[in-house]
Amino acid sequence: KYCIAVDSTPDWVEGDFALDILKPPVNDNFANRTPITQTGSPILGNNLGASSEPGEPIVLFYGGQSIWWSWTPPSSGKLTFAIQTTGIVPMLHIYTGSSVSNLTLLPGQVGGPWDEIEGLTFNVVAGTNYAICADEKWNTNWSVNFTLNFNPYPSNDNFTSSCILAGSNFFVTGDNSGATSEPGEPYHTGRNPGGHSVWYNWTAVAVVS
């Protein structure tokens, strides 16, 4: 039961007031994150009626009207965000963890929540569930429109998963989109570390003198 008081300044005032009950968004709470099933398509959200939960990460100053999504990559690769929101732009953060009070900010947002998520690249692991949160520092109402862009690692990204070449006369095509480098990997281009290598393995079929 709630009691509502209506008062005014010393002068007598007559008027009406309205009481609106806002239903929270379906993905207001961490446990009710909306699953993202497709990358490359716009994802929409609105925080009207949203709230915060005990233990929820604080976005900058106040926050407190967050909404949540979840996404699990089908394979390991690189993830980027594109934001199409106009007007008040909420802050997006991506976390790992199974409890709202024990979340870890995914590396890539160097410096913490002061950084813009758009334009940063995140290395994601196949089968890992990632939580994406939108919130705004001043507790205002906003809408959000963003896209997840996922680029899986090539199958021969690592030395141990080299593509086997057979025979003595062949033509090879490849693509290093989404490729990475491994710890201890040599600088294939000399002094430049590179960082987007793919690997092949070939065994000579005959000794040539």
C-alpha cells in the first residue's frame, strides 16, 4: 500500500495530476537478458521503466536504468560494436560472469567504463556466454540501436591447426580476416610484428638434388 501526498505553496491551487505505472522492459534484469541470436542486424532497446539491481556494476556517476542482452559466439573470433543511436547515447559494456554482482569487464575496454565501446575489438571464445549492458550516466530515458559484428578466426589461425597441403603442384588461396598472432610467434615481416597470420603445412614428396 502506498500513500500519495499532494501539496502546494501557501497560495491555494486547483488542478489535476496523473499517476502512470510503467512496466519494466523484459530485459531489465541480468537474469532476464534478451538472447542475441544473429549478428550483423540492428538490436533495439529502451530503458523506460528500467531499474538497477543490487550489486550491479555502476556506470560512471549514477546510472540505474540498465537493460541487458546475452550472446554466445558459435566459434572463437573478434567482435566489434557499431552504434546507430542518435540523441542521448547510453553506454554499452560487455561482461563475462554468471552473477550480476560478480561480473568481469571484457578486456578491450582499456581504462574501464570511461571508454567508448564503438571501434574497440574484443577477442571472444566459442561457447562463452557474454552479457551486454546498456545504461546512461544521468538516469535519463533513452533508446539504443546497435549492431554486433563478428569475425571468426580462420581455421588455420594457429600453428597447431595448420592447413595441410598435399602433392607437388597446387594452388592455395587464403584469407587472414579475423586472424591473430600467438605468443612467441616470429615476426614474419622482419621488425614489424604483423599479427594476422595463417598457417600451412607441407611435406616434400621427393628429394630434389
